Amino acid sequence: MNIIKIFIAYFLLLNIVACTWVGVSPQGEKVRVLTAKEVSACERIGKTTVNTAAKLAGLNRYAHKVQSELNTLARNSAVEIGGDTVVAVDAPVDGRQVFEVYRCMP
């Protein structure tokens, strides 16, 4: 009986670790995530640093989920400073990532 409870708890914890908690704002939906090569004709207007939980209950969250949340947070943040495009400056570290913000569309 205890093994079943442990299995259920482990299964629920894994599902929680995989969850995405961040939603893109309506304005953020219009912001693109591109590479540095793709913004050569754009105007750089600033930087943003975003954070999300990289661990939950002591377990590392899935890297692609963390990256997705960081991209969403960067898109939402870009809107606040008038940007329409973000480019990651570096790889995420402990749920933190820096993005440059660009204005590419008139």
C-alpha cells in the first residue's frame, strides 16, 4: 500500500514539475523571439532580465518548459519598453535569462 502512495506522489510531483505557470499577455503575443542574425536591420532599444522557477520541490524542471516560460516573460517585458522582438543574450542559468529587446516593425 505504501508503494502505491509513493508512486502516486511521485507521479503528481513529476506532473507539477512539467507545468507551465506563465501566460503570454495579449500584447506579448505580437512579440517575436528571434536570433541575433535575424535582427540585423532592427533597432536595439534595451535589455530585460527575466526569472522563473528552475526547480520545484527540489527537482529540476524540464529545460524546455523553463525556456518557454523565460521566452514568454521576455515577450511580455518587451511590450513594456516598446519592443516587438527579443533575442536571448545568453543561456538560462538557474531560471534567469537576459534578452535584448528590439523594434523591428514600424
